Amino acid sequence: MDPARSPRGGSGIRRTVAVIAAGALLVVGAFAVGRISAPVSSAPSTTSAEAGFSRDMQAHHQQAVQLSMIVRDLTDDYDIRLLALDIATGQAGQAGQMYSWLDMWNLPQADAEPSMTWMSRPPITGGDAHGHEEGEPAHEPGSPMPGLATNAQIATLETLEGVDAERYFLQLMIAHHEGGVEMAEAILERTDERVVVTLAKGIVKGQSAEIEYMSDLLTVRGGPLDL
């Protein structure tokens, strides 16, 4: 790794600070946009699918930001660092939107129910979602969110560097995005709230495209890392 380009050097620290600052600005901006665009009448209840999705997807997005910032310190590869920046800033902004919805709906940010309870509720169109058997929940309340990396996996990523770090990050982020798409598709079956529908459709489209791109990057680097 070229010391002049190393993210562990002074320039790397400045870039990392800039990324964090950019993410913070996006959150503030998204919060303001959310306050303007979120409806003020017939707001969802605190146990609604919309509220549950907003809380859980914020946590899901925050881990994507965490993983992205970790890998930026472990490689100087341009494509990976640019991807990490895009993911970190994009998902920080979306998390800010969801935070603002809950604020605008006068709902608490914390959920009194187990995480993912909203995903166990039936679709508003009737029937069962994603081909599940009748009466079988799409996701067990309180179980890990789809695609979420474990603490052990995050710890493993932090021990790697260079191409190995890139490969493992891509593995984790592909699974993370697949889980995010699953959650977004689930809320689309359970809401007609305009702002929620718009964001969920954007997540499905954007993260599906990134999954394809990351799969190509992973293939070029030798495929999944066997740990």
C-alpha cells in the first residue's frame, strides 16, 4: 500500500472526516426534506408497519455506513473506496429521512415491540407475502434483521486489509443489500403511505443495481473469501 495514498495517513484521516461530515449534512438535509414531505394527517400509529420499517431500516442502514467506513480504512483501492463512500452517504441520508418521518408523525424513535414485528403482519392486499405458507410470518419478530452482519463478522473484517478486506466487505455488503431489498419489498406490500412507498422503491432499485456491481467486483477479486 502506497504510504502517500494510505487511508491510515493524514490525508486518509481528512477524507474520513469529510465523509462523516458529508453524511451528517445529508442526515440534516434529509430531516428537513422529510418534515416538509411527510404527511401531517392520518399519520401511521406507533405499531404500524410504516413506523416499524422506519425504525428497523434506520438500524439496518446504520450498519451499512459502519461497514463502509471500516473498509475505507483497510484498502486504498479506488473502486472500493468510492463504493463505500456512495453507500455511506446514501444510506445516511435515507436514515435521516426515516428519522424525520417518525418525528413528523409524533412517534418515538424507539420501538416498544421486538424488531421486525411489522414484517410479520399480513400485506394490505391480502394473502401471504413472498410465497410463505398461510399463517407463517414473513419474519420472526425479534430475530436478526435480514442480511445484518454479526458482531463476529464485523470483528473479522477489521482484522483484514487490502484485497482480503475488499472481498469480505463485498460478501457482507451483498448479503446486507439483499436483506435491505427484502425489507423494502415487504413494506411495499404493507403500506400505501406515499413517502414510504417512494423510498422503498428507491431502495429496491438502487440496492439491486449495487448488488450486481458488487458481485462483479467480487468476481474480479477471486470470489468470496473462505474464512
